[in-house]
Amino acid sequence: MNEEMVILAADDAAEAWVGAVGAGGVFLLLIVIVWQIAATWRARMLAAREEQHRQLAGK
């Protein structure tokens, strides 16, 4: 019976690690997605501002 308890405890610990790593991966994925959206938005704003400068310089 003690051997079963040890095995079950080891399985529970392994499942806990798998869950923690999985949750960390999901959060990391969300952070990367938000970062990429922000970087894309910033690049578009800079491109629009540069285009406005070109139009002003051409006048």
C-alpha cells in the first residue's frame, strides 16, 4: 500500500508540473501576441507620421 501512495504522489507532482508549465506557456503565448500587436500598431503609427512629414515637406 505504501508503494501505491508513493507512486500516486509522484504522479500528482508530475501532473502539477505539467499544469504549471502548460499555464506558463499559455501566458507566455498571450504576452507574445499582445507584444506583436503593440509593435505592429507602433510601426503603422510611425509610418503614418513619416508619410505626413513627407507631405508637409513636399508643400
